[in-house]
Amino acid sequence: MSDAGGKRPLTAGPAQGSRPGPGGLSSAEVLERTRAGRVNSVPFAASRTVWQIIRANVLTLFNGIVACSFLLLFILDQWRDALFGLSAVGNSVIGIVQEYRAKRSLDQLAVLHAARSRVLRDGVRQEIPAAGLVPDDLVVLGAGDQVTADLQLVDDDYLEVDESFLTGESEPVGKHPGDRLLAGTLILAGGGVARVVKVGEETFAYRLTSEARRFSLVTSEIRRGLERVFTVVSWLLLPTALLVINAQVQTHGGWAGMQDPGRWTVTAVAAVAGVLAMIPLGLLLLTSVAFAVGGLRLARQKVLVQELAAVEVLARVDVLCVDKTGTLSSGSVAFDAVHDAGAGPAEGWRAALEWFGANAVTSSTAAAIGEAFPASNALPEVSSVPFTAAQKWSSVTFGPASGAAGTWILGAPDALLGGPSAGCREAHRRAAALASSGLRTLALVHNPWRLPGAGTGTAGVPGHTTPALLLTFHENLREDAPRTLDFFRQQGVTVKIISGDDPRTVGILAGKVGFGTGAAYDARKLPADPDLLEQVVEAHNVFGSVTPAQKQDMIRALKRRAHTVAMTGDGVNDVLALKEADLGIAMDSASPATKAVARLVLLDGRFDRLPAIVAEGRRAISNIERVSMVFLSKTMYSTLIALTTGIMLLPFPFLPRQLSAIDGLTIGLPAFFLALQPSGQRYEPGFLKRSLAFAVPAGVGVAASVMGVSIYASATGGHSTAAVQTASTLTLSLIAAWILVSVSRPLNRPKFLILAGMYGGLALLFTVPLSVEFFRLDWPPPDLLAASLLAAIAGSLAVEAVKHHQRGRIPSVRTHQE
């Protein structure tokens, strides 16, 4: 049961100094404040702004180097060698377009599902967008609500609030009349009325809450790893450029003859070629595009991505924790029956149930009671205690003349029927029998006195209570639940059911979805020792009677065991666990508080969306890793070629235009399409290590092969510069193409077509007269051609050996083909 607590009548008077009357602001007062601009609107920060997207894709260090190189060659009238500028522009345009499409789609979803608030206006309760709040509005609060403006509690009820967004403190904070409630906090228990004191940018935490809810493209292992590589490359660019410049000067007559403008042109072209070859221009673009396209595809499947970095987490989830209610079950609870607790119901029980049903805030169980026992003449309560997931009960106290005098407590049988009396023992036995049949069971007990501490959040169950009756409810299992859980098992993902319901009830439902028979592990027996807790959580997959704090502890235990944990849920009692999990997934029926802390929200509530969501994450990340190997190999061999020519004082073996053609045909275009291909691989940590373990030795092999051709040409002599450059270009093209083939395995039809297009493009590059003339590809003499082909074969064999060695030595992603 999520909440069965009540609250004071909504006509409770405001706190001292507040301006609205008991019924809230009038329409005229709201209009006056709205016209004055005093509304709860803040700059929408659900995703990066258009300017942020443009800046991230255009204003980068590497783009600055490309722009300067382009201008230099254009000034020197070497525009044919400045084609890389078009490639850089294309990269930026593609990145901007893809991210903007994702932004627009995700922003629309975020607006449609933005937080709403219940307010009192003109004496009537209304539900409005949170952005429509104005100062002095009276906001009606209940468990599961997210506070969207700075408020002051004005009635005499008690609330428990999660302020961790602001303070980092995970323990709930009790709030009493007159206390402030800050924007961004979450109501975990209780209910009441609060007055709006600050809205919009005036709120204490609007920056923090907007930051907590905006999408992110930077908090991922992959992007951090790539940024480290880019930092190293940036430091190598200047010394490498100086070495290349010196080598070209020395091979063209030395520094003494540099008065000739023609020599400066040749030197500048070679330096630009050497520097630009080192820059993995498209790699960061493809990473951003993969994340953005992943978010866009998920949006089309009615999945709201609160943080784009969640796409990476999706790919490496190996434990999925699910709450029973609202996840495996439909979330709807239907009243079943009233059962005798053994001693006969006390007088007034029906009035008590009518009150609990009429005062439900976010509880589906209490709502089911309200449908079964509609209130006719609701009794005024003297006091009440709201439901909390920790205590697992709520209560109401009626006056002596009400006909239902005393305190009525509704909650979990284990929490209420632990007394020493024979009546409690018999009621507990009957409740256990009902729970064993798979029915959700609640107990209603009675005490003739008011609870000590009622209304303060510190009330305790009195020692002498009389069991009044037992209530049972039934839930409907989601039709897609067994099939979805089978998918995760086949994919090597461990599924664990973590529920607050009775272990016997949870065990019966778990058996229906493939977990075997028997009761769930009773969370009341969980050890306090962290090491023992890890062992228990690892060994068992079905848990019942789990408190919110225990859910959080269990997630932490799994993470300490190096698991990547996803958690699904829809109740306020799931908030702590969702925040702690690597990936929180909220259902559409979730409370605003639950949705606020989740990274993904299933907007149509379909549990069978999860396989497609996981597949999308795996597609994005495994393909990013695949293309990163290609780009980093290119950076490695380009750096080594530039350094070798600089140190050995050899002519740089390529023109910038030739490198642009090779990059476009063997890396840029194929990698872009490969990054969008399906994949069934689960990503595991160690992305940079795996990528460099392939890229470094493969790059060394490629550089050795290309430089072997240059050294052979220099040693034999008699070869034109154009012939040597053509031979080097041919060698590099064939080996770079084989690198792409190697990292694309296993091949399927789309990948085969991509690779066939690459080889077709290379064939056209070396045979079409217009292309041959533009790229200065003079066919080399037979001996140099033979040396080029032998070097290409040797380099390709080296690449194949590296890939084979990597498969045997470094644990890569575990593959589960769908």
C-alpha cells in the first residue's frame, strides 16, 4: 500500500501573514499576479539549448585547427587540398541537425509530461501546470508530489520531505506548520496545504532543479575516455607539426633556401596534412549523434529520456530490479472482500473504511477501498497519522459522539498484529493464510484512545489494539511480464523482484513469471552487516516486506558487487532505490516524485518496452566502441607517420586531399552508418582500454607498412613525388579498409553493403580519370606498385593478428544476438 493516510479539510486557514482566504486566491487575484509576470516559469532546461548544441559542435579546439589550416591553404591557392574543410562543416551540420531533432522531440515529451499542481482557487480544488502557480496560491500536497515552488506549510498536518536534491542528505525531513518547503523537494509521506511564497527564478533552488532535470551528453565513461585521448593528441599536435615542417624544409634544400615562396607552399601543405591526419574529427561527432539518435528513437517508443547519458547505462545493465506493483502487475488494485479477524468487527468499522477511502491521495489500495465503501456522511476526525512506507500503516481518530469513537489503524498485518493477545495471534494467522493465496492483505485494528504523537510524525502503534477485520485485494499480472522477463534472462541480465508486499504474496506472483515456487525472502531477516547483505542479495532473486531504506541498501549492495543496476518502480517507496540505481526507470503511473528522480519514464506504461530500450542502448554503445577503434587507429598511424617522417627527414607521403579521400571512404561515411546499426552486445567497463589495445598495435602496423613503401622508394630512387604519394595512398587505403572489415564483424547484410560501398568507392577513386587527376594519383611503376601491394598485405595481416590477439586476451563485450 503506497498511502492510506488522510489530511485535514482543505478549508484549513492559512498561516499568519498570508493573503489568500480559506478557499485560496480568486480568479481576479490570479490574473493580477499573472499579468505582473509573477508566475512560476523558469527558463526551460530539459535539454541543451540551440546555442549550446551549435557551440558544442562548432566551437571546438580541433575545429579551430581545421579552420586555420583551411584558411592557410586557401591563401596559398591550394584549395584542392582544403577539402577537409567541407568534411568538418559536414560533421558539424550533421551533429547539429541530429541533436536538434532529438532535442525537439524530447522537449515536446517533457512539456507534455511536466509536473502539475493541485491548488485551491475560488474555493474549488483545481489541477494546473506547475508553471501556472502564482504567489499566495494554496497548494494541496500529498505523498508522491514534487514541490515546484517555494512554499510554506499552513495547516496543522505533518509531512515527510526528501530534500536530497538540495542538501545531499537522503534521510526524510519532517515538516510542521509554518515550515518552508523548497522547490525541487519531494513529498514522501503525509499531506496538507501550503502557501506559495516564491516562484520561478526567485526560488531558492531553481538552478539546482533545472540542472537535475536537464539532459546530459557528457557524464559517461565513453566520452570521458575520448576526451583524454583528445587531450593527448592536442599536446602532440604542435611538436609534430614542427618536426614535419623541419623535415620538409630539409628535403627541399634546407632553411637557407626558404626565400622561395614555392618551398613555403610545399612545406605548409605537408604540415597541414600531417597535423590534420592526427585529428579524429568525426569520432566525437558520432558519439554525440549516437546518444542523440538513441534518445530520439526511444522518444518514438514513448520513452522519455531524462538524461541522454542513460543510453550508455542501458547498454551495460546486468541486474534489473523490479517492484511488483505497477511493474509486474498492472498497478490497478481491486477490492476483493472483508474477512473476519477472529473476534468480530468493532462497531464503526464501516465509517472508518469510508474515511480511509475518501482521504486517499496517491494510493491505489485506498482508492479501491473508496470504491467499495463510498463515503456518504464522512465523519470529522480529531486527528490522523499519514501513511509512511517505513511504518506501513496510517490512522484516524474520531470523537466520542461520532459512533466510531477511538482510533482506527489500517496497514500491513505484520506491522499491526504483533501484539501478545490471543486475538492478535489468531488475526495474524488468518492474514497469513489469505496472503499465501496470493491476495494482498491489510488489517484494520481499533483502539479506544488517540495515538500518542498523532499529527507530529512520531506516533506509535499502541500496545493494546483489537483486530477489527481483514481486507483483501487482488492485482492483475501484466500480460507482457513473463515474456519480458524471459528476454532479460536470455540476455544474461539477472532479474530481482523487490517488493514491500507480504513475501508469500510476492512469491506466488513471482512463480507466475518464471521464478519458481515458494515464498520470497523476508526482508525483515536481512542482515545489517554489509558483507552479509551482499551475499544474501546476490543469492536470492525475490524479496518481500522490503522497506524503502532496504531497497536502497540492496541496490548499494549490488553495486558494491560491481553490478550495473537498473530499477523500475512507480511508487513513492521506490524513490530512494531509483535514485541509488545506475538507471532508474519509472512507469507512467508513477508519482511526480518518482518520475523526477528516474532517468527514463515509460510514458505508456508498457513493461514490454524494456527489451527495445536495452537493445537501443546496446546498439548505440557497442557501435560507438566499434567505430572508435577505427578512428583511434587512424590517429595512431597518422601520428606515427608524421613523427617518423619528421625524425628521419623524409618527404611526407600524402597530400591533404588524398588523406581526405581515404578518411571519407574508409572511416567517415562507413563509420557513420555502422554507428546506427543494430547490436545485441552488452557494454562493459573498459572501453578505452579495449579500444587502445586494438588501435595502438594496429596503428603501429599500418605506419610501418606505409613508411616501408616510402623508405623503399627513397632507397631505390628514380620515383616521382606523385608516384610515391600514390603508392602510399594505395597502401593506406587497403589497410584502412581492412581495419573497418575487422571491427565490423560479425557481418550481416547491412554491414556487407556498407563495406561493399567502401570498396566500390576506393575502386572509383583510383580509376575514374577525373578523380585520378583531381587527387593526383599517378599510377606507380611496377616495382613500387608491387612494394605497395606487399606492404598492404603485410599491414592487413598485422591488423588481423591484433584483432585475434585482442579476442583472446581482453574480455570484450558479452554477445547475445537477438
